[in-house]
Amino acid sequence: MKGKTFRLSFCRIPVETPGSDLSQRPLNNVLIFGLIPDVYAVYIVCLASDGDGHQDSRDNCPDIPNSSQLDSDNDGIGDDCDDDDDNDGIPDDEIAEGLGPDNCRLIPNPNQKDSDGNGVGDVCENDFDNDAVLDLVDVCPESSEVTLTDFRAYQTVILDPEGEAQIDPNWVVLNQGMEIVQTMNSDPGLAIGYTAFNGVDFEGTFHVNTVTDDDYAGFIFGYQDSSSFYVVMWKQTEQTYWQSVPFRAMAEPGLQLKAVKSRTGPGEFLRNALWHTGDTEGEVKLLWKDPRNVGWKDKTSYRWHLSHRPQVGYMRVKLYEGMDLVADSDVVIDTTMRGGRLGVFCFSQENIIWSNLHYRCNATVWAQCRILRCNSEFVAATLDLGGSGGGGKDVGNVGYCSALRSYATCTRRTARACRGDLAYHSAVQGIEDLLIQHRCPKSGPTAQPRPLPQSPISGDACFYEKNYVQREGRGPEYLHCGVFGDPHIRTVNNEFQTCAVPGAWPLIDNQFLYIQATSSHSSESSSATALTKITIIFKNWRECAEQQIYQAEVDNVPAAFVDGSTSSGERRGQHSLQVRSQALGRHAEIQAAHIGTTLVVRQSGQSLGLAVRSPRAIIESYTPEQDLQLCLWGCPISQRLHTPSVWPTTLAYIHCSSLLPAQDVYFQACLFDLLATGDMNSSSSALEAFEDARAMIADPEKVHLVAAAASRQPSWLIIVFITLLTFRLVF
């Protein structure tokens, strides 16, 4: 019988005769394609409005992404949109009519009994989901359906079912489901576990146990169907795919992160799109690639760590060889798939071993386990008392008992983020023992922790500048950072640098704010780079601001956050976060009132620029681990450019002089960009960066920054001056 079958997604809707016009069919929650000739059966795409892979008519939480579909009380409402997950009459989170929040959210306990006063009800102590697996070893402490990492039950997905060039993969699962081996030189394929995740951390060891091939191996996350998933894949060497139909596909070495959203599904189009390093319209989008272009090594083990928070589109991949970090995608934001299943991937590579596989449910975004901070606060509070082994042993020692109760309160506040953390559980048990040992009452006054350094916001003030003036009697000290052009960076310490290597770099990373800039080559034939993407994450801060993400790319500078909103954090008729634009699609200004910060994102020519004005206390609110921030310390020394490779032309000198009022760092950047690109329009980035600096720096004398190198007038600038003088004398 003549005809074709296209598998696109979940819903199979038969077409009676070839060439039926599907657009005339009264179907709900599906994506209808028009006239498709010579088709006798079609798989229609069922729409999931929340992007979690479950069609709305079958989704127990259709407006909130919840790929796991967890429904602890089996009431037909998913936990993620159920206000009372265990149906015990106690609200999960919000306090209503004197009830809540529920101290055992997944187990009915209307009496809320909590004998040790640690904020966790007795019925779920040490086993929050009541699945008989202690939280300490439970990979999903808040889901009774998932307890241990196990891929023994898996689905094989063949991504080129009709291809005859190679055979299908052969999977072997070992070590109680924590190790997978693929033995054949095969067509592209997946081994996918059946557990679906909302947020997840996924790690494992990858090893190619042969020296006879050089192709793709990797892993899968966010799998929703054979046309919709994320893949992290690694090629050893550059190679053109040997089947040029339906199009030529070129693979480059290096780790890659791709979003697969295929219109055609498994087959030759998807096969070649996966092989190809780059975007393939309607099939695959390349989200990130390691700019080092380094392939994997034979018989070498690599450990990967993936963090995926689909509710906000956050993902990050790190790869280690031994203790050395060899690749880091940094933060990538993409909401194509809002959660899904996990697995491994191969393409034309035999003898791959994925071992020590481990996944863990983790839907928290920027909510880190703070147990170490609780520990340090307790130690600081008891130093004057001689520590835990000193004066606290006296019965009725009020100071020591107060410090212990504060310690207990701190652990309760971080309980959810720390569940399953060994240090956390040890601390909770230790506090209980110390309270008994020192005969401290569980109720009573608590010690105020010593103020941490660089704590910019006191109390619950949500309008930073106003609160600061009221408290200090003067305005805060503001710092400025600008990033623009090739890219050039003006740091908050008034240093000026130019970075040499394309890729994603953190500009600011502290407890309130994360900003990442991505630069790439202006063209395939040019060594010049330009800022092509800027990602800004405003972290959740008390009741003042919920997490918000802003992302801009070249030719798309939106006047809204990723979720489509233009403001958030309403308080007293004002908003803590607000976006506005002076030129839609090319300019956005974000006001973050709760941290007194202004950010301007703009497009100049074919590059982006960013200007930041923020209080010193906010900029400096980082931990020792947040040690790579270009706005603070500039580019790593190995990535800095100091002089251009050729002298600027007279025309370039005249052009930049006409735009900029002084021969400062912006003038240098203007000349540099003109030399690097040959495009007169590139000079606009320096001009606009200068205008932003003038608007953000209060002291006009500090706007015209003259770098140390500039003050010495480099030889190429002197040559240009002489050339210009000669030009004017002659003409």
C-alpha cells in the first residue's frame, strides 16, 4: 500500500485516505498540519501547554511543568499544583486560618506532632516520603516512587530505524542498574530509564574502552519522546557523515549540548542533524559547544555532572578528568523541554561504558544547602563561651542554650534544600544530643548570630536605596561595570581589558545576582568575537523578589523576562523588578529596586553590550567559591589581549575621534573593533558603552577612564598621530 507514517509525538490519529486535509478535522490539544499527500497514518503532536511532555487532557497539573506527574495523595491533582499533597487538611506551604505549613507534606498528620521541635513531624522524621528508605540514601526524598538509581528497566530508542549503514545499538545493564555498556558500532540510539523528573542532578562516568573508533557518546535528559529531548554528546575528531542524503552533516570535536525538537522524528533527517555540529532547522538546536574543540581520549574516564531545573530552563554541564575540570557549559537557559526522563546516547561508537550512574531529584533553584553556614554561626556564637566543650555544660547556661536553639532554627530553615545531605543530618542529630546533654529547654530565647561580613540588606527592606539612606544617612557607594564590543570589559575596579577567547563567562556571581555573557566569532572567516548572548538571573530574596531570568540574544533584546512578565515582586504598590525599553528589540533597562541595581542591555551593530550599576555591598556579597567574575577581576591573564595585531588606519582614527570626546579606553576600544571587524558600524558599541558609563557614574571625572597602557601612548597610536598630521599637511 502506498503511503508513509510519520511519528511525531504521543497521539496517533488515523487518516482515512491518503491526502486528507487534517486542518479540517475538529481536534483539541493537538498541532494540526495541513495537506500531507500520500499519507495513510499520521502521528499528530499533542500539545502540552506547560511543556512537560504530557498532553493537557492527561496532565494532572496542566498549567505547571511536572514531568514526574507525582500525586502523593492520588486525588488526581499533581503535587506541584496541589495545596495539600497528603489531604490531611493542613496546607503545604501557605498559612491559612491558623494552619500550616505542613511539617509532613506527604504523610497525613493532622495533629502535626513534632516531639523534638525540629520542624519535621514525627511521622516523617528521617523518611520524609514514607517509602522505607532513609532520606540520607533516598535519591528522591520527596517522592515515594523513586528511591535508588536504577536503569535495569529501560527503553531502547532507535533514532534511524530504516537506516542500513549500521546495526542497532546493543545495551547491557550491570551493577544493579547503575552501569550501562553499549557494544556495537551502531546507528544513533538511546537507552532511556522510565522515571521522569522535574528537576534533577544527574552524574556518571563515561569511558570508551577501545582505540578503534572516534565517534559520538553522551547522555540524555529531559526526554519526552523520540522527537523531544536534550542530549550532551562528545565527538573525538572532525568528520563528515558518510551519508550525504538528505543533507551534508559535519561533526566537530568537542563536547556539545543540543535541544532536539524534531518535526520528522527518528529517521535520516534527525540522524544527520544529530551528527552535524550546529543548528538544523526543524530538528536540532545547538545550545552550547566547548570552544576548545577538544575530543575525548581513548580509554580515559570522564565524570559528568548535570544540573537541570526545567521550571526555569536552567541547565549546566560540568566534565572532569580525575580532579581536573575539562569542560563547563556554565549556565544555559532553555525551556524547550520542561522535564523528562534520563538515559545514555551513542552514535557509531562501540565499547562505551557509563558507570557509577547516579541521579537525584532536585527542583530547587539557587536554594543551596546552608548547613555549613549554620555550623559556622553556631561556632561563632559559642566562641566567647568556650565552645561546645566549655562553659555550656553548666546547667542553665542561658547563652549556650540560646546558641543551640538558634542552631536548630537555622537547620530547620535549610531543611528542604539539605534533605539527604550527610552534614545536615549529622548536625540535626548532634543538636538533639547537645540539647539533652546540657539540659537545655527546646523553647526559649535564641541567640542572634553575629553579622556576616558584606551583608547589604537588613531586616526585610525591599527598596535598597531608600532603606540605606534611612539607616546610614547617606546614599550607598555605587560601582559600574561595562561589557561591550570584542568584548571589552571595564571592571568595577576601573580596570580595562579585552578578552581573547569565545565562550560563556560569568560577569557577576553573588548571592543576589548571576550574569553570564557569551561571545562567539563574528564570522567563520574572522578571528574577531562579539557578545551574542547575555543571561541575567535575579535570585530569590526573602519576600522581596522571586527568582526571575532575563535573556537577550543578537537581534532579540526583549523588554520582558523569560516568563513573559515585565515586572515582579510587588510591594506597597511598587515592583522590586521591572523591565522597560527605549527601542524594542534592541534595548532593555532592568531596575532591581530590592538590590539597588540598574542593568542596561543593548544591541550595537551585531553585538550586545551590558552596563551595570550596583551598590558595592551587593557586588561584594560573594563566597570564596564564586571566584570567577569578570566584572570584578577581569579576564583570566591567559585570555587578555593587550595590543592590536595591526596599526589602525587614518580613517579609523578620524572616525573614532568624531564619535568620542576623549582618547580614553572607549576610544581605544573603538579603534580596536574597527581593526578587528573592518566594519564602521562596530564603533557604535564603544559610543553607547561610554554613554551608559556617563549615565551611571556620578563623578564626571571618573567616566573617562585612561588605562595604564593608554597613558603610555602605545607606539601604534603615535604612528597614527604622525600619519594623521602628514595627511592634514598634505591635503
